[in-house]
Amino acid sequence: MYKVLVINPYITDFKLYDEWMHPSGLYFLIDCLKRNGIQTYYFNCLKQVSKPKKHGTGSFMSLEIKKPSLYKNIKRKYKLYGRPQSELINFLSDIDDPDLVCIGTMMTYWAPGVIQTIKIIKEQLPNVPVIIGGIAARLFSHYFKNRLPGCITSDSILTTNRINLPQPVHSALKALSKPTSLLGGLECLDHATHGPVLLSFGCPMKCSYCASRVLQKDFYHRSIKTTIREILYLNERFGVSDFAFYDDALLVKPDQVLIPFLKKINEYRIPFRFHTPNGLHLQFITEEISDLMKENGFKTIRLGFESGSKKYADDTNYKSGFDMLEKKFSILQKSGFDKNDIGVYIMGGLKDQKPLEMLKEMKYAGSLGIKIKPVFLSPVPHTELFKYYSHFFPQIKSDPLWHNDTFFITSLAQWDFDSVEMIRKKSREINQVNSCRPAGNL
Ligand code: SF4
């Protein structure tokens, strides 16, 4: 029987927290492989340390490693996140040699973690072909092709003759363009403190910094029945009650999927907690939706906002202004959401943006009582902002380390490590003051 090993690789960064992280693309891949009769193994290099914290989140095991010279001015530790590498080596020597290894990728600047994972695989399984797939491999395939000439990126599988894949693997990889279920992947887990929920693929909008449209051209819904089966599976097997929505556009066309989903999941009378780490679209929050979310266990709310400045309306796809933020925040509070569970993403690194402009936006949002979640731009290949910044920083076209949010912001005019630290410190102060303040007038 043909055997495939699927690996979620190590990650290298200055920070990483398991806030409901799951390699959903790999779960879909495993499901497609299994449906095509292929024996599949899974190894997850990431592992939470000890006991989970709030709502199943937690820290990852990590190892401090040498900082790339590019990052010499970033006064933070650079780490390889994941379980001890000896565990991967032992796993590889214990299993029957697979015929193929598939490795996933996410952020482009996590590439050194992927490379380290592949180095171990190649040492242990020198003759087994390795395919690199996932987000970073799709957005920056030329880098992985050049850097790892012994591997194949998923975009070139059908055009290369370097690897002889049997028909069932071809069928599985083809099915991955419109996958159906996460279940095959979830069955491979030996432990879970939280789970993913996905009701739809894609986003109908097109923000200048986001690759959602590039990765997923069409916006479409999944089967509610399948999603519920996935949730119940994790709840029954591991007692998971914290689930994070992975949708890019959860509130778009709610009559077709979110509302029927909530009505259905409610029938099970299980006290789930739902979280929305991918920011919700403010404009689609209505009293009805907000009440329904609250009644059905939504807990952590993150709002996609980025900037309320008219100057960046094109970049944020005219998502919202401060008036709308205030109005929707009030709707959420009226539904009963705790203001400390509502956070708004405010972005730094937009065109010509200065630290003080970002700070002003943070202060304004903070004055409404909302928790501030500052985020810094990562130039994501194939996006509008990537094209814009590549004129000033051609390095971003060839070196994924340049895409690191903590680093890239410090290379912009008027920004440096200290201004980034100032923004982080101020956001903590604003949030601290707000957490002590009583809820606003409703
Ligand atoms: S609304 Fe969100 S998911 Fe959609 S394009 Fe903009 S940033 Fe991406």
C-alpha cells in the first residue's frame, strides 16, 4: 500500500502563541489522501507546553536559535518553535518508510523552520521524495524551488517528471482544490485543546495587504452537516469545547450558512465557546447576528478594522470608519458581550503611515473602551502592498525573512524598533485602563 507522511513543520519567529492554531490545509490533505485509499501518517512538529491556558490556548515548546544577521537590530530572542527535534527523528525511524512526504507551509517568513524540518527528513529518509505545499509554497514558490532543489513544490507536481506519483495520489491532490472534510486529518490527532471551524472558503473583498483572493479565487460555503460532524468529533474524542472560526468572511451571506449553522449546533445543547481570531467584518454585524452569536456561545470577538483613516480606505477596502466601529461595538455590548472579549485589529505599516498616526487611531479606538490589538504589516507576495513596497525594498522579492512583521515595520521610514515597542507598550496601557473601566453606557 502506498504510504504518505504528512508533516506540520517547525516555525521560526520572535513570537508564537497557540491561539487556536491548526494546519487546516494539512487536515484537508490527509482527508483527501485517505479517501483515495492511501495509508497516511501525520507528525505535528508544534506542541503546546504543559497545561492549556485561557480557552484552550497555550505556549509552544521552543528553542532559542541564532538570529539571522538581517535581524540584528531586533532586540528579541529568535526561536525555533516546536517539540524537541529528537522526537521527529525518533518518529521517522520508527515508522515504515513512507513513499512520499508532504510538508505544509504557512507564513513565508517561517521558511527557516520548514528548511530545518526538511533537513531532518532528508537525513533520515534520503530517498523519499518531498512535496512542499501550503500558503507560503504557493505564494513564494520560486524561493522554495531555489532553496530546496531536492524537493518539489505543490504547484509543479503536475508539470514535473521528477516524481512518479500513483493515480490515487494524483486524484487526492486534485481533490484538494475543492476539499470537503477536515475529519480525516482530525482523526490523526492524539491530543487537542481546541478545534477549527470552517464554514466558508475565500473572501469577496480585496484588501491591499491580504492574499485571500490570490489563494482562494471564489467565495463559497461548506456543508454545515460536515462542519458539525467535525466539531462533534473533537468534542466527543477530546472533550474540546473551544472552537475558532477559520473563515475569512464569516459574516458574509449569513442567511446561507452562519445562521443555519448556529440553529443546528444549538440543538446539541453542548456549551461550546466560539472564537473569531480572523477579524469579523464590522459592516455585517447587525443586532440579529450579534444576539445570535451571543446566544450560541461566541466568546472572543476580534474585529477587522486596520485603520479608520480615509487615507487608507482603498487599502482596507472601505471596511469601516470610527463611527461604524463605535456603533458595532455598542451593538455587541448590548447583546451581552464582555468588552474585554472584544478586540480590534489596528494596523501599522500602511503607505507613508507614521507611528504617531497609528497611535492616534489606537487612542481613539481605546477611548471607546475596545481592546486594542496592534498588528504590523507583513508584505505578502502577490498583494498590492507587496508590489508597492517592492519598489523601495526589492529584497522582499527574494528573501522571505524580509516579510517578518516585527522586522519589516522597522525598515520603513520613520519606524524603528523603539517606535514599534512604544506602540506595543501604549496598547498594553490602553487595554489596562479599559479593563478596569466599567462597561460603557448601553
Ligand atoms: S476583508 Fe479580510 S480576508 Fe477579506 S480581503 Fe480584506 S483582509 Fe483579506
